[in-house]
Amino acid sequence: MEELKVNRDTDVNEGDLKQVFKNIEILEKLFIKESKIFLTIGSTEDGKGSVHQMDLFVSAIVNRGISLSRGFKTLAESNNYICAVPIIRLQIDNCLRFYASTLVTDYNDFFMQYLSGSHIRNIKDAFGNKMTDNYLSKKLDKELFPGILNMYQNTSGHIHLGNEHTFMHNQIEKRNEDEMTMKTIIGGHAFFKVDQKVDFAFNMFKVTEFLLDLVKSWKYQKHKIETGNKNNTQQNL
């Protein structure tokens, strides 16, 4: 992938934006490739795969991750960034949920609690800490993904109605000492400059790329488990 590093001191254009969209599409293909790998680990000669409980959890995250990246790209290409930007926060949610599964003592027990409807924020990690979004985002920012805490906080501001929504559709047309004329746009959504659009798209790309890295880690864990099970079976023969 041709990676674009966004710098506000450097001019960006629509071509840069299209390149980020292209990179997001490439990530989708890599998610599918990675899923084929971890789902076939432990397969026997008759073609039957060894399905772990975590395979179901990871598969759900992968499917949601692909859908979110597609949704972001579709909305962004239609210039509807008011709807597109909150999707970055949803993709961060995928990262936090996956990361939570790596912090527990028994991930199978974690999956069963999740499957029974328990909120992950009420499930404790191996150190006894409740895995709230705030806790997970701070820990993830410190240990694996510097910058995700700031991204989490900034994109959360786009989920709820905030001052950025209030002012983006109002434009000051004339100002003097005595009066100010303001134009309010209703029904439009083209409020962002190209450098802002590239920033948004690049953030979506980076979060999705990081989610892919987390997904990749599962195949190593699953392979380790399968190898251990195989060795135990051979020792018992």
C-alpha cells in the first residue's frame, strides 16, 4: 500500500484523498485473507477445520470492521462527512473490544460472558480492572497504539451533538462595527476542506490497519493452542 502521511504544513488534494480510499479497500482484502488463515488452522485431512470460540468472536469483529470501512468510504465519497466521521469511533470500538479479549485470564470465559450479553465494561481483566472504554483506550494508547486515546476522545465528540455541529453550517458574510450578517445553511453537508477530509480518511485507515494487526495476532495464539493440543494427544497415545 502507498501510505500517505498527513502533515498540515503540506498541501493535500483530492488525489491524496483517493489514495487513502484505495488503501482502505486494500485493507478489506487483507482482512479476508487473514480470516482464511486463522479459520483453517487445525484443519484435518478430511478438510474439517478446528473452530474455537474465539474464532466466532474474531470473525464478528472482522465482518463489522469491513462493513464499517465500506460505510465510511461510501459516505465520504458522497461528501457526507457528518455521517462518515462517527464511523471512525465505531472502528475504534472494534479495536477496544478485541484488545479486551487479550487482557483476560481465560478468553473462552470472556467470550461466554460476552455471548451471554454481559457488557465488556463490566468484565474484569487479569489484574481485576473493569474494562471500560476509558480504561481500554488509555491502556491501548500506552502499550500498543499511541494516539488512539486522542482519536477516541475527538471522534466521540462527533457521536453526540456538539459545538462543532452548531457552527459548521453557519458562515459570517459581513461584519462591521455595528452589525454582523450570518448565513445559515440547512440541508447541506459540504462543510469540510480537503485537508480535513484527508485527515478523517487517514484516521479511518490507521484505525482499520491497527484492527487488522490485532486480528493477525489471533492466528499465532490459535496455532499455539492447536500445537499444544496435538502434543498432549500424542503423549497420551
